[in-house]
Amino acid sequence: MTALQKEQYIEFTVGAETCAIRIEEIHEIIKMLSITDIPFSRNEVKGVVNLRGKVVCVMSLRNLLGMADEPYTKATRIIVVRYREEFIGMIVDKVNKVTTYDEIHPPSGGHGRGREGIFLGIGMRGEQLIGILKLEELLSG
């Protein structure tokens, strides 16, 4: 069993995709808050929230993954992660569960340039494949 397989992950849904992030990278998961817009920001930056006195930038994971926005629902959550000494919030459609994976495969090499680099690996549970996100690549773009 590799180190990645022993780790726990938070599994969540964005559109039709199921993805995961290593639990140690997550600061907290919160319900949607009122987001203050930042004028002239990139499309994926939805604004900022006040999280117990800290200003946290909130991004749409849908937009980061190339998907269109959808209206927020009761299940919509903000996953707050630590990234380069600050907190970043990522809006996801639904948080599913904490889990581990029996098998984790390296992400496909891909041919050409694309978003393959955002995956740390592909977790397998039965027939289901779950992309494990690499925050450094996802948020640095």
C-alpha cells in the first residue's frame, strides 16, 4: 500500500464529476456565506468572505475545472484549504464523505497540454474513478 492509499480524502461533487482532496490540505468545510464581489477579478474568483475575522478569497471549482456556473443549492459548500500560507475557499456542489482508496493510479500522461496536471492521482473504488486534485497546480493557474 502506498502512502497516498493510507491517507484520508474528502470526496465531493462538482457538476457530474467526483473529485477528492487530501484531508490534511483542508482547513474546514463551511456552508455558503454571503460573498463580497471583487471587481475586475478573474472569472473563477467569486469574491471574498469574512471567516471569523479573516478575509478569505473564494473561487469556483466549477470555473477552475472549465465548467459553467450553476445556481447554489442547500448542498453547496465552501472547502477552505491552506495554500501558500493563506486560506482559499473553493465552492463545490456537494461534499460527499471522508474516504480512503484501495487503489490509486498515477494520472494519465495525456497527449498535449491540458488540465491533466491538476491531478495528483486517480482513486479507484470498485468501478468508480475519482480524480484526486493537486492544489498547487489547480490554484497556481
